[in-house]
Amino acid sequence: MADDRPAISDQSEQALLSWLEAHGEPAYRAKQIRRSLARGSASSWEELTNLPHALRGALATEFRWSTVDLVAEEASADGETRKALLRLRDGSQIETVLMPHHGDRNAICLSTQVGCAMACAFCATGEMGLLRNLSTAEIIDQVRHWQKDLVRRGDRVSHVVYMGMGEPLHNYAATLASVRMLIDHELFAISPRRLTISTSGLVPQIDRLAAEDLPVNLAVSLHAPDDATRSLVMPVNKRWGVEAVLAAAARYVARTRRRITFEYVLLRGVNDSATAATALAALIVAHGRPQDSHVNLIPVNAGPGGFTRPRIETTERFAQILRDAGIVATVRISKGQDIAAGCGQLKVVNERRSGAAARV
Ligand code: SF4
């Protein structure tokens, strides 16, 4: 029979208070329950032993504990980065990644959609098309998935990047609602400065986010310094071109005082020339103070489109041209590459293994 219980992660404090009152329970239980869900190590209602047995039973009857079930998990060769494939109630599957860093931070990467409408040429998720948006609970339950493991080890999620499957700003309401839960001191209590929302460059939504007055970090996927190349790699560029995206990024910096990260996937022979690097540097300088910008160069992972990564010397030359213009440029060798940690890749690998409809 279909499980129609609402998800507990979708319940506001007010909604929970009303439910508790109707069940003759004291109001303080609302905060206690919500905090336990955000910061506890329990993985089911039964394990929430700080609550009376009868209350746990009533909550379990009324609310789904989680909207996600683990299907598969892979760890990178060094055992550090872990990627989980999660099944949603309708059978859809999404990915989330835990990236610990030198024992001083635990960053996680969240998905916001099943598939993605942006169709970036190098991206396995983009190949799927957009199947649907995630609910706020489905985003938050990815965080809870990792949090309970970390809490058991005396640790916690410290940083969150919205860079998994989907375009976070294309699912604006659920993404923002999840951000507000993550920064809530009564819940996950993560500083907004430790949250990063990544976008392919949806200009109206970048402006809308700037107006929220939440000092979250913004990462804008640029991937090319000119409209012709960017439109080839990112079809969304036909709607909002390079100049419009850079101008929106500058407005975001002016409003939030946060530095901006430009993501730049390096594709051999497509966008990795010295000319492209010089043009990119000039663009960033023209649209603001270079010291407010950080370019993250990402040699492409094997995936759709048949793209290959540039030679190391080419990548280094590209980075140096940016640095010579006063721009911070780093090269990201994607963590957990051996576990298919590129966007949407674990799902594709798992489908191939299980014989389900593979998309590549
Ligand atoms: S790279 Fe990001 S925005 Fe582009 S298709 Fe993939 S998930 Fe969507």
C-alpha cells in the first residue's frame, strides 16, 4: 500500500507544535524533536530514545522518518570521499557526496533535482533531462543521511555545496527553504558562509538570491569566456549570455559582499587555450575587482560528449594567466574520481550494473 505519511523534515516547528498539542504533548517536544532530527545519530523513530515510547510510536504512525533510502555507497580509494545513491519514494534516484577534508571539515554535496534541464554537454545528469524537482525534505534528508553517521563519530556536517544533480536555482523555493533550515540555530546551525549554491547562470534567480540577504557563497559555472563556445557547452547561455551572467555575478558580490567562484571545466581543444584564459581574465577584471573572484579550474571527467582533459602543462598555463591578472585560480582534481564522483555519474554506473535503463 502506498505510504502517504508526510515527511517529518517537511514539518515546520509550528506544524509540529499543533500536532503535539492535539496529542496532549508538551510544546518543548517540538524543539527537542527537530533538533534530534538535525543533529542526532538516530536512524529511525525507535532509536530516538530521548522521547517516551508512546510518543515515538505516535510520531512513526503519523510521519515518515526519511524520504531517502540508501541504494549503494562507494568510497574513493583513500576511503575519504563517500558517494551515496539514494532512492526516493517514487523510485527516482539521486546522489549525494561526503567530502571530509584533513579532519577539520566535512563538506557534503547535495542534489536538488532528479535529472537537470540545463543539458550541459559534458554532464551525465544533463543527459537525463529534468525528471522532477526535489522537495525540501528530500534535500534536507540528504544532509541527515550524512549527519547521523558523522555524529556517531563525534563529528558533524560543517560545509554544504549545492552542486549535485540538478540546477539549484531552477528549484528555487525548495533550495531556499533547505538553506534556511541549514542555517537555523535550532536545527543544523551551519553558518551561511559555509554554504555554497552553484548555478549554471540563471540571471533572474541570481538577483533574487542576492535580495534574500543571506550571505551564502555563489558559484557560477562559466566554462567559456565567449558566447559561441559557452552556448556549445552550456545551452542555457542562449538565454543568458556571458556578459549578462558576469553582470549578475558582480551585482551579487556588491549586494552580499561575498567573493564569487567561477567554475570552469577544462575541455581539451575547446576552452583551454591561452587566448581563452586571457579573455576570461579580461572579462572578470572588466566586471569587478579581480580579488573578489576565484576561478576553480576543473579538468573534465570522462563522461558524455567525448571530451578529454587538457595536459597538465596546458592547465597550469591557463591558471597562471589568470593569476598574472590578479585572480585567484585553483585547479580542482575532482575528489573521488575513482568512484565516479562527477555530476550524475554514480547513478549512471549503478543503472548499468543493475541492468536498468542506462542513459549513456
Ligand atoms: S552541470 Fe549542473 S547545471 Fe549542467 S546539466 Fe549538469 S547538473 Fe545541470
